[in-house]
Amino acid sequence: MRILHTSDWHLGRSFHREGMLGHQAAYVDHLLSVVEQGSVDVVCVSGDVYDRALPQVDAVRLASEALSRLAASRAKVVITSGNHDSAQRLGFGSELIDAAGIFIRTDLAGVGRPVMLPDEHGEVAFYGLPYLDPDAARASWGLESRSHQAALGEAMRRVRGDLDGRGGRSVVMAHAFVTGAEPSDSERDISVGGVSMVPASLFEDISYAALGHLHGRHTITDTVRYSGSPLAYSFSEANHLKGSWLIDLDESGFVASEFVETPVPRKLARLRGTLEELLSDPRHEVHEQSWLQITLTDRIRPAQAMERLRRRFPHTLVLGFESTAPVLGALSQPDPSRPRRDIDLVTEFVAELRGEPAAKAELALLQTAVDACCEDPEVDTLNSRAGETEEEEWLEVLF
């Protein structure tokens, strides 16, 4: 039996306000191509079909189209709900949809009841575990503790209870954070009491565990894997290789794996440097059509930085600033023998903060600001406020 393991489609999700539905539709085309060309028997989708519990209409339309095409393909399909999905909405009509060879498992009550799919060696039991919210699982199953490990542990107890009497090969689909894998920035935190991970040992003696939730591919063991999301949903995934696992089972269980890459609609990259370096360095030509997260390291924040960057990098989505100017410490102590005007205090403050003096045009603006703070421009207001510390003077005048 050949299995295609995928997860975390997140249909309807955007990427920094860029619509992803067209890219997700292209992934569905790729998925159907892999099913036919790779002679796939079963497609496993391990949760987070949608990006939100109440998905947008276009996302539902794309999901319906994908499932209709899969139902007409050579493959059977087993789908579970993830922490982003509404189990009730995703599972609507699942008993009727079973007849089309699309098995959607979202109900806690069905945990431990497998989908039985045949090959030339007999049948394989597919146990689709929906995302197990610790509170819901505790209430439904009467668990003593409230944790992901308790919930998944009980689910696997039910799976093994069925499997012990049935025997044979098994595939478990779970949406969880398993020890040994690394998260990215785009997964929703599922920790309870600060704990989100469960041990991989829960899946011992299972022919294959098809995991979802984490967006990077991971091989915990040969038989316990994450496929990751088919598309990148955060810049922390810029170095991820996106795709799905092809898993082969023989008469005794797991025998081989192959990772099938997903076509990338637009590459991601993270660049840093001064504005002029980024605009002139020929090494960055390769990223001119990429989605970019850029961090500028100029000492002074450049004017119209995003507009200027987008002339070379039109798909810059995130811009940050990380000045290389020295961090402001304690201000230097004034010399009591040298009288200072208000404008002197202001310009010294700017120089200390930025690491270099204000430019000529800036000095004019600072002088205007100081004059506007004073009832009489001829009187040095800051230096005349006896009894106040310099910090208190600045706080009142500036804020």
C-alpha cells in the first residue's frame, strides 16, 4: 500500500495580507498529480484543512473541489480535524461522504474505530485522531488530569484496545506536538499549563504515525513523521523544504519513504543590512522576486525606506529596523561652571541618543520645537526650573 501523508493545508490563510488561495489551488493540482503519477492508494490529511473554525466561502469551495477530485481519483482519503478547524463543521455529513471513499474523522466518540482499507496483503487499519483538546477530552472521557499527554494517551489506549483484538498493520493520524520536532512561528500555541509536547513513545508498535500541526517536515523515527504544511505561512519557514511523504507498507508494515517536494509559488527570504547595501549589492538579485522580510541596520532610520526598497524588491512584505547606533546609557553629567541653554540640552540629548550630532536641518526643527515649549523664547525654561531633576524636566516638556 502506498500512502501520501500531508497536513496543515490552512485553506483561506493569507501571508502578511497576501492572498494564498491561488497558491493553495495550485497545491491541490500538484496533489492530484502525485496521486495519479505516484500510484497512491490512500491520502492522509492530518488536520488543519482550514485556517479558521469559520472558513471563508472561497476556502470552502476549494476544499469541496479538492475532495471531489480526490473522490474521482484512484485513492481513498482519510482526513482528521486540527486545532484550527471546527470539528463539527469539517465533520458535517461525514457518514454520507464515507460512501465516496472520503473518510472524515472529527469526533472524539469515534476514536479507536478505524477505517479499514485493503491491499493485496490484507487490510490496514487507519485510526484518524482529531485534534484532542485537553479540556474536551477530559470532560468526554473522564480523565484525571488535564494535559495533551493524558488526552493522546487515552486515545492511543483506545486504538491499541481495538488493534490488539484485530491485529495487522496500522496507521495513526494525530494532530499534536511530539517531542523531537521544532516549531515555527506560524503554528498556534496549543500548550496547556505551559506544556504542549507529547512523547513519540505513544506511537510505538504502530506501522506508521502521520502527524500534523507543525509546519516543518520532521522525521522523529522512521515510522513517526510530520509532513509539514505544503506552503510556507511565516518567514521562519524560509528554509523549509515543503512537500508530502510517500510511505510504502508491505505485508509486515513500514518499508520505505520518499519526500515529494511541493512547487513553490514564490520563494521566501530574510535580508538585513543598510538601505544602500541592499539596493546596490548584486548578490541580492536572486531575491528580487521573492517575498521578503527585511531588517535595516542604518544608524539613522532612512526616509521612505519601504518605497525605495520596493523599487528593487517589489514583494517586500515586512520591514524592521535594528539601528547600529550605540545604546543610550546614563546621560553625561553637566558642567555646572558652563551655562547651557535649552537648545543645548536638547541637542546634547539627541547626540547622546543617536551617537552623532543632529544635522543642520534637524537643528532648525529642534530650535522650533524648543521655542514652542516656552512662553518666552528668550527664557531658558528648562534651566530655570529649580528643584526639579533634569529627568523630571524632560518628562514634562517632552511628554
